[in-house]
Amino acid sequence: MDLIRRLNQIEADILLLVGDTSTADDDQLESALEKIEFSGPRLFLCGNHELWTRRADSHDLFVNELPKRVQALGWHWLEENPYVGKGVSVIGSVGWYDYSYAPAYLGVPHRFYEAKISPGAAQHLGLDHLVGPDLTPESLSIFARWNDGKNVKLGRSDEVFLEERLVGLRESLSRVPSDHRIVAAVHHVPFSGLLPPRHTPAWDFARAYLGSERIGELLLSDHRITHVFCGHSHFPIEKKIGQLHGINVGSGYRLKRFWIGHI
Ligand SMILES: [Fe+2]
């Protein structure tokens, strides 16, 4: 509530939410968005948390239900739907991950990243189909789970979902007038330079799920893009990346953050 109260006191041209506003099974999303009093364009991106559901299908939530619910509240659904302003446009996507940020030093085989559980946790839970002779003592000492594994049901692999998001971003770029400057927003981290520093092995296991440089490569290829915003990793960083100004807002579970500035 404190963040929303502070947001409501700010005068700005555009308000952009970069994801993880709320889960979406109940009306928490509506109750959060309704408290935001901003008279200009309000742009909404999903995070992975909006796709957490007790239902059978997160993908249907993502492509059919959430866009309608967000638009019914007067917000602009940004995924595959660019916001075209006066000389400046905004594109965006939830992005996703393909485990490419997983640190090699952990020695964790790919199947554990797909299952979203570390070798130590899999052994502890008796998941014998995962545990095998290829595991090192170091990897078996890692205890971690990525909760998208329990709560997100996409009906396709993470790599395929990421590929679909990249197609959507390319399509969004093609719909922006050629003389516009573009601000891009992606919930997951599109550049390794916007990741948090290395941490413990359990935290580093989770780097697999923070994003993908493939998103950044796409954004760098369009020279109309001047700014890229992301979130998801709970660690704020601003960095020049090629011609881009990269900003990881860094909002977390306890400490909420926003970024305000001229672009
Ligand atoms: Fe997230």
C-alpha cells in the first residue's frame, strides 16, 4: 500500500508495471490495480507470478483471461500489443527463461533445471527418476526449488514459451512506426549484465530461471530502442548495454521499488 500511495503522488506521462503485481486466481490483481490513481496511460505486463495458478492451465490465463481482466480495468495489456504514443512507443513481454543463465560451476544436469528442483532436494524427496550416477557431491549438496515448477502450467517447454515471446516481441517491433523511439519492458532479465551478483550455490541454481540473453540480443538488434526495463530478480541495477540504457527496477517481496525519470 505504501508503494501505491507514493505512486499516486507522482506526476508522470506514463505508468508501466513490469510484472509480479499479484497472482491471478482471486481478485488481488483487481484490488491492487484499482488502487492506482494515474490519469495517463497505464501499461501492464505479466510477471511469472501472474501465471501461478491452482487451475490446470496458466497459458489460457495468460492469452485469454488476463488480457480481458486487465483491459476491463482501463489498463493497456502490453504483451504482443505495443503502446504507440507521440514519437515514442512502448513494447513489452513477460519474457521467460531457457536455463542459459545457469552457472556451469554448479555441475547440475539439464534435467534438474527442467524439473525446477536441485539435485539435493530431488534426492531428499526420493525423486529417483532424476537422481543418477552423474551427480557430483557438490551438486547433491544444493537444496533449492523454483516454485514456477509447481504453480505455472504452460503446456509447453520453457524454451518453446520463450521462443513464442520472442516472436511476439518481433511482431510488436514491426507494428511501431519506423521513426519512433522505443522503450522496451520485459519481466525476466534480458541481459546478463542486469543479473544480481553470484551468491550461494542454492541461489545460483535459481539463476537458471531469471531470464535469457536471447531476449537482449533481439532488443539490441533494433536501434530504435533506447531504454529496456526489467524486474524479476529483486536486485536493482542500471547499466549501459550497447546503445541501450538497461534498468532492472529491483522490486522484491518485502522492499517495493519503482523507477522514475526522463526517457
Ligand atoms: Fe518474477
